[in-house]
Amino acid sequence: MFYQSNFGKTFKTYSTMTHSGLLHSHQPMFAFFQRLSDTVLLGLSLLLCLWVHWVSWTLPYTVALLSTIMLFYILAEGTGLYESWRSSLLSDEFFQILYLWLWVMLILLFLAYISKTSATYSRRVMLMWMIVAPFVLILWRALIRYSLRALRRLGHNIQRVAIVGTDSVGLHLADNMLNNPWMGFEIVDFYDPSRSIGEQPLSKHAIKVRGGIAALLEDKNKRRWDKVYLALPIYEQDKMQQIIEEFADTAIPIYFVPDLFLSDLFHSTWQSICGFPTIRVYDTPLSGMARFVKRLEDIVLASLILILIAIPLIIIAILIKLTSKGPVLFKQRRYGLGGEAIWVWKFRSMTVCEDNDNISQAKPNDPRVTALGAFLRKTSLDELPQFINVLQGGMSIVGPRPHAIAHNEQYRKLIPGYMLRHMIKPGITGWAQVNGWRGETDTLEKMEKRVEYDLEYIRHWNFWWDLKIISLTIVKGFVDKNAY
């Protein structure tokens, strides 16, 4: 009871400081600057391409520019492009912009084709713009980053920070700051009541513990740091309450770095509910614009793939009908988004169509598998009908592979966090599959490894990662020694 009451007081104080402006972020202003600069650069790059080819700016080019900006922003929001530059790598942003731009151009080409307006535009201008625009965006970002780094090397734009708490969370935070000096953080002091004054928590760095909570409160008016990060264990609520209340009369931003007992499963984030801050522990990463982006990705890719594989689908269906008795397609109940049962389609590869509470996984030389079915399972061709499931909305192209309901009920009791796989839609391919964890899970360890990769994908989902998994699936091929 004491724990709950104390945590509530700390959380209320945090909420008050947030609304009073003591805890705020400059990210909205910075993101606005990024969006504005991208808009200007896209327009100027198109203007440059028109000028080079002596083509006048007409209404169709205005429509093309506005459509491009709108699509770019929609996809960028879903992939987190406009997050802080201070904590991201230029190489990641480079590939992210290229992937985004590729998708924008594919969608625009598709729209121009179905609207029969492609002849309205100069092909030379549009081709040049397709090449020039993304590199202009990347060069601008590189210029900003290197300018900021140069300023930081001269001692400008450096943020001096103190870290309170030297357990695993505090030291992990310190390591990230020290291993990425371009981010502009300088750790001045550690404070920890459980360590001796002068102790060096990080053996490779000469940053010392200045003292405990009393020393921190004594130093708070000396302007030794620009920011303070609270990384105390979650049971130290009384100390955090004291620190937050004492810092209420300063202008020093203070950040709480939670050591949540379930953070090994999902990254926790702040969310405001009617003005009240909450910590999200378990939730889907696909909400709002991100959900729209992933659904758009699924619809576009599944449609294109189904057009390309239409003839192979017909051939496989005929071969199944000619070589064995039974239906061409086999449907089985599996868990989908939110743990709701969905029907998943596959080409029938066995002499049976099992869908009950006791399903045996396919094994090497399984007598239930037909001769053609063995080939289809080995090459994953039996899963091609699932692109229809994607268009129907029950599945995604990339996501955790759906298991039979009987297997779900078995493993949810054995593996902590197993059902968290259903925070997003199941997929045809996934992070676990491209890392070799597919096929029979005849041991608990194999299923644990598959779940581990699935949860890692859900934790860090972004548009670029989906494309990476799709690319790896194509490069590595569909044949797998573990598929029977």
C-alpha cells in the first residue's frame, strides 16, 4: 500500500511538472523545421529539374509536388523519420529516405497510370527529379548533422548531464551517451546513495560518483549540468519523490528513466490520456498513422504479388487436384490480431485437413504429406494463398507466423509473453523466419527462440524493417531445411 501511494505521489508530481513546463521537449519545433525544410527542398529540386530542361511550371507539376509531399509525410510519420536527429544515425536516415522515396514514386506512377495522366509530364524532368530529390534531402541532413558536430567539437551545443543511479539502467544510459559522442552529451557526475564518493562505476571512463541524494540537492543550484536523468530502481520511490519536489524550484530539465519490471518484453513509452501521463507497457506499436502505413504496404504489395503469381497459383491448384484426393485449399483456424481466431489459407499438402485441439506438427518423412505437398512445403509455395488473407485484412505480409490454435494454447502456458506476438497481425514471413527459426518446433527452446525474434520485431517495428525482411526473404529464398 505504501508503495502504491508513494508511486502515485511521484507520478502526480511528474504530471504537474510536465504541465507547468518544467519537463518539456523541443522535438515538436525541431520536427516542424524538418518538415518545412523537406517541403522547400522538394519544391526547389523540382523547380531545378524544370529549369534544366527548359520546361515551364504548370498546374500538373503543382499537383505532382503536393501529392508527393502528402505521400512523403504520411509514410515518414509511420516510419519515425522526424524523430530527433540527436539520437539517430545518418546511415539509418539515408536508407530510410531512399526507401520512402521509392515507395512514393511507385505510388505516384501507379496513380498516373490508372488516371492516364503520365503523358502530361516531361519524362526527362520526372526521371531527373526521382534521382535528385532524395539526394538533396540526404545532403541537407548530412550538412546539418556535420555542422552540429563541428559546433560540439568547439564546445557549443553540448548538453552537460548528471545521472542519478548507477544500476544497470543508469550505466546502460551512460554507455549509450559515451559511445555516441556526436549526440552532444557530456556526463559530468554520477549520483548514487549506494556507492562511495569518488567511485568510478564505469572502469573505462573517469566519471566519478559525486555523492548521494544530499549531494545532488546541494549541487542543484550550482548549474553544474543542463539536464538530470533519474535512473534509480523503481522501488526507490521515496528518493525520486524527494528529488522531483526539490527540483521544482529550478529551471533544470529532469528526466525519469524507468526500470520497468517488464521492459525486457516491450519498450515502454509515455502516453497522455486526457492530459494525464501514463506508461505504455503492453500495446501494439501499430497505431494511428503507423497502422495506415503498414496496411497500405500490405495492400499494394499483396496486389502486385498476386498479379505476378496468378499463373503459378493456377498450375499448383491443378497439380494438387490431379495428384491426390481432397480440396485444393486447406484452411485452418489460427490466432490473429488481439488473439482473435482467423481462417488462414494454404495449398493442401497433406492427405488430412486437421483443425482440432490436438494437431501434430509435420515431421521428417511424415506419412501425411503428399509427394507434391513435400515440395510445396519445402519451398513455402503452400503459403502463397495467404496473400489473399492479407488483402482480406486478417494477415500482414510481415509479422509473426500464425500458429495453430492448439499450439498457441500449449505454448502460452510455457513461454512468458508468448501471446504478445498477437499485438500485431500475423505475417507470411517474419524476423524469426529470415533468421532460420521456421519449420518444426519440436523443442521448447526452438519455440522460445522464435518468440524472442517475434517480440524483437514488434518492439522495433518500422517500415524500413519490413522492407528489409521482405528483401531477405527474397534473397535467401523460400527453401528451408527445417520445413517438412
